[in-house]
Amino acid sequence: MKLSKKNIAHGVALLYCLAPSGVLAASEACPPERTFVPASDESPDVTPHVSGMLWKVERRGAPASHLFGTIHLQITRLPPAVALALVKADRLVAETVMDQSAMAYYRRQMLSTRAPNLHSLFEQPFRKRLLDLLADYGVDRQTALRLKPWAAFSLLSRPIPTGAPTLDQMLETMARQREIPVRGLQTVAELVAALENIPLSHQREFVMDTVCNRSLIEKQAQALTDRYYDRDLSGMLNVSMRYESSNAAASRNFSERLLDDRSQQMLKRLGTYLEAGNAFIAVGALHLPGDEGLLQGLEAQGYRVTAVY
């Protein structure tokens, strides 16, 4: 079986940017207690309040552009303000463009007949639980055993796909239908490299955590989704940090590689599109807020950023 396009798009979308956490015993059986614990609901937020998902970005000398925060949601309709900004843009700048060649590359990189893959890393009884869960995502046993660990936790850290287009896919489809050029801030090869470079021991822990802590991960994902619909960026960032890790180094490494480092890389590459002006830029919402986020980074470069939705 080949991995389907919906599974590839689902796995590559890394839009929640959750850092899995927790260390499991060498027995490869899930311990009876949870391995990461929600902080108190009464704990203070750690980031200043930032509200809005669509931002106008402007500086003297160039037409204004728009910056939109996305999330891995399967939707049927864009908010009117977002759709209007996109159709008026000269180009769509996506986080990663997943065209046919990019999806083929990602599919090849997800699988390996040699170690490290799920076959080489996990034994019973955990393996059965892992394969049963991957089956819910439409991945058969033979294919699942060939998955690299980063590919497995990328799939499992998100809701089960329904086949409906994701928000990012809808943006790209609308742009192409209107013959708006689509560009990317990062290549799929760079994304894969960031995932491959996570230490293998951490990748293994992340796979186990996404299986053994399903209820907590789903609770966190729902909280992120609720705050996204409220256009509460700072709330999303706070939720993403609300779960304490028993392996702080692993979670910190994941967050730095997949969120902070990529945000800074995006910031450097935005300049060309902002100087040309009238771009619609769509990146994962968690890349926007915080000290390492794009909003503060753009303001530091002299841009004025204003929430419009």
C-alpha cells in the first residue's frame, strides 16, 4: 500500500507545533499513570495577550501584505475577510508548498525498509497498540512498520483525517483556481531535515507519548482549536506550553527545531515578498506570537502589523 495524498498532507502539516513529552519505561508498556501533567487552569498566562489571525503588514515604500495564521483544520469555507485578502493578493506565500513532486518526496522520506523504523524500534505489547492506532489513520500494518518514527508521531499527533481539505489546502486550491502564483517559505526537504535531525531517542519517546497519552493530547488539541476559532493567538501559545514534560530537554529541542528555528528562518525569507508587496502569507498560527514569533520579529524590522480579523 502507498500512503495516500490525504495522509501525506495530514502528516506534513505540523500546524499545531505541539511538543510531545514524557518518558516511558523500557518495558515498552504504557505506565498506569500519565506521563505529562496539565498545569493548573488557574496558572497565569506566560505570554502577553495577542488577538487576531489575519494581520496587515505594511511599511512605507511597498503595498501592504497580509499574514494569516493557519491550523490543521478540515474546513469547507474560508472566513470572508481571509478569502477577500487572498483573492486580491498578487501571490500566496505558504509555509511549505505541497505540490505533486513535494508530496512524492515526502512519501519517500516517511518510509524506510531499514532501521530506524517502527519495526526496528518497538516490540510487543506496545507495537500492537501502535499499529492499531495507525490503522485508524488508514495506514496498513506492512506500511506502518516501515514508517520512520518522526513520520509516525507527525501523523498521530493530529486528529484522524476525514478526507476533507485542510485550511492550507483550501488556500492553495483557491489561489491556483484564480491563477495566483504560489510560493513557499520553506522546502519540503528542509522540513524533513528538521524532523530527521531530532535525536532518535527523542523521536522514539514522542511516538510512545502520542500513543500512551491520547486523551491528554486530544484535550490539548481541542483547547488549541477552541482558541483558534476565538482568534486568540496568545491563548494558543499558552495552551501549547501548559503541559509539563518529564523530559524537558526533549520538549525544548523539539520546540526549538520545529517552532523557533523555523520562525526565524521564515522571518528572514519574508523580506523579498514584503518588499514586493500585496502578498498573502499563510503560516502555522503558533509561528506568529511570542518573543520568537513573526509578529514581534516584523515589528523589530520596522513593519507595522495590525490585526484585521
